[in-house]
Amino acid sequence: MPLLMQVRLLKVTTLLTTTLLAAGCAVGPNYLRPDIDAPASYRDQKETPTPESLADLPWWKVFRDPALQSLIREGLENNYDLRIAITRIEQARAEQVQVRSAFFPQLGYNAAAQRGKSPGQRIPASSTPSSTLDVNGTSITIPGRSTPETDVTGRTTNTFQAQGMLSWELDVWGRIRRSNEAALARLLRSEDFRRGVVQSLVAEIATGYFDLLELDAELQIAKDARDSFGQSLDLFTKQQTGGIASDLEVARASAAQASAAAAIPEVERMIRITENRISNLLGRNPGPVKRGKGLLAQKMPPRIPSGIPSTLLERRPDLRQAEQDVIAANAEIGVAVADFLPTVDLTAAAGAVSPALGELVNGKWGVWNIGSTISGPIFTGGLLKGRYEAAKARREEAALAYQRTATNAFREVSDALISRKKYDQTKVELERQVSALRRSVSLASDRYTIGISTYYEILEAQQQLFPAERTLMQTRRNQLLSIVDLYRALGGGWSEVVDVDKATVKTKKSE
């Protein structure tokens, strides 16, 4: 068959196959999102539910301290977990390309060159007897002939071969389509995993930063306490010298100062550890971390709406990952069903075999074939049924995991809402307490100076003030962390982040 005719036949076959596939449908169940019992509103949600949510804000509008913003940007550029997540996306994308390749005809070639010599052959001796012919009454004798034994030397030959091949599996039952559906879901899952890493990274850097600011405040309180007790000690020591104060007063003041001073190294230790934790998130070696505004100066958005619970299904990266797992598992059921059905393949080949290399490149194709095969299982001893049942079980597992993740997401939002509310209430009362205790210390000092109170009043007021100040700072930190937790629980922090693409990873490697 001429090459042109083969090409035309292939085009017709391709058109008919494409029409058949377009009219067909993929076996196995089509995907339906598992049922989620989403509440109408979150527990402890103050405002009437509206589509607006804190998670709609980019992180730089939630965390408005320039120093914190700088740290988050550095983390998004250098964090190792994020860079690992990016490489996972590249892996998943490459795997999806591999699966998608089955949609297209597979073209290949082979070529061979061979030179060889056939073995020699011995021809035995032979003879023919004489014969007599009668020609017009005359007898003519034809003498016999004999041939001696001879050896024939083997021939040296060249063989050149070139062949192009085409094969194409017709996706009649949708096996390839279901496989591609599963691979695409895994690719999207890896992208959602990257989003989840971004979300967690933003929240963890903010958490570490607020922890650091709270420790800075604690360190200052400890130093103030040491200095304040030191002033009392100086006062009691002077009065002891003048015969007014006793050794007991001096001893108690000295013990109080030593207790306050002993707390300073522990707070400094925690500051260093927290700085190291933040440095690790930033992808850098342990070192100091630049601060911006103090703990009490931190500002958050004036309104913190929670949004509608059902929107979590579209926003939270972990929920999106869990749903892609369900989609992939559902598609694998279709692949398992297709394994029960026949597989149809088209094949074609064209080439040439010649003793001369020049004939292979002059377009004279002397060998060709075109055909199709159909194959399918008859008895597999339960292999295919086992695969099908396992695929169904994996889909059920993925659906339950998705529902569990959704329920946990609703709980996390509710926890963050109630924490924010209660910390706000606690902070108000603690501010009143600290204000009253500061006035108490001032009054006790004045009363002691004029001799109408004992040293116990000063020490007692000081010993109540400084723990109350630490508790107030811890509560302020917890207030800020409750906003961080709510922002993360609502799925915020990744949707408007500039993607860190694979070029970043390559740049880091080259450095």
C-alpha cells in the first residue's frame, strides 16, 4: 500500500475513533460532593451571618505591623516547607502529563544494521552415465559426465532495516479519562497543599511574633519589678541605718528583689528560643528578630466578620485537599470498572528492509502493516473484583475524611470566636486590676514614708502588681492570637498571596 494511502486511512480511522469517544461515556460513578451538615451560623457568632469574612482580607491588611509584614514576606520567599510544597506541585504536574499522554497516539521507531556471512557448503561429487540416441536410424552415443566434489564459500551480506510504529488505545469505556481525572485531582490537591503551607506559615510567623512581643513585655516587667524591689530595699536599708527599720524589713525586701531578678534569665532564655523558632520559619540560621510596634500598640482590623459556614468548603485549603482526595478516589472506581471490559488498540507500522543503506533513505518503504487488537479478561481469580472493592472502600474513606475535616473546621472557627470574645472581657477586667494595683503601690509607699503603715503594705502591693501586669500582657497576646486562629480557621492568608513559583526553588539551589 502506498504511504499516501496509509496516511489517509489513518486520518479516517482517527476521525471515526474521535467521534466514537465523543459519543461515549466513562464508566464508573460521576463525582458528587459528600453531604456536609453545615450550620447556618457559627456558635458564638455575634453578628448576623453575611458572606463577608475576615478571610477575604489579604494577610498584610490583617497584620499591619510593618516589621511583622517584612518577616512574613521573608518567610514566603525562603521557608523550606513552602519550597518543598512547590516541588510537590511540579511532581504532581509531571505525573498528570504522563497520564494524559495516553489520550494520544504513541509514535515510535526502530532501526537496525547487520552484516554477516552465511556458512560454507560442500557439494559432493556426481556422475551421469552415457546414453545412446537413435537419430534417423543412426545410433549416437552421448558420453556420461562426472562432477568432482567441490566446496562453496559462504556469502557476506548486508541488511539494513528501518521502521516507524504507531499504537493507540481507544478509550471506549473511559478508563484513560478516569485515570486523567484522578491525576488532575492529585495535581490540584498538591496546589491546595501549597496553599495550606502558606496559610500555616503566615499564621505561625504571626504567632511567634506576638509571643516575642509578649516576652519582651514580660522582660520589661521583670526588670521593673527588680528595680522597684531594689528601691524598697534601698529605703529599708537607709531606715535601718537610722534605726527606724528592722533587719526583717531589709531581709524581706532583699528576698523580693532577688526573686524578681531570678525571673529575668528565664524570660531572656524564652526570647532567644522564640527568635530561633521564627528564624527557622524564615529559612535562616538562628539570630535576632527585628521588632516593630509593642504588644499594646498592635492593631487589628476594626471589624472581624466570620462569614457563612458553607463558604469554608471553598476557602480552607485542608477542606479543598480533602475534597480532591474524594474526587481522585471516585475516579479510580471508574478505572477499576474499565478493567473488566475489553481494551481496543489500533496499531500501524511502515518501514523498509534492504541490503543497501541508500534505499532506506530514498522513500521506498517496502514493509507495512495496519490493524487492531481487542483483549480482555476472562478469569482472573478475583483480582479485578478485589481492585474494584478496594477502590470503593478508598472512596468511602476519603468521603468520611472530608466530612471529618469539615466538622473540625466548624469547631475551630467556633473555638476562635469564643476565645476572642472571652479574652476581650478578661482584658477589660485585668486593666482595671492593674490600674488599681499601681495606685495601691503608690499609696503604700507614701503611707510608709510618713510612718502610718508598715513595710508589709509596700511589699504586698508590689507582689500583687507585677504578676497582674504579666497576666495582662499574656491576655493581650492571647487576644491577638485568637485573631490569628480565627483568620487561619476561616481559611485566610493564601488567596491573595503572590505565588512563589518553581523558579524561586531553582534560584535557591543555584545560590
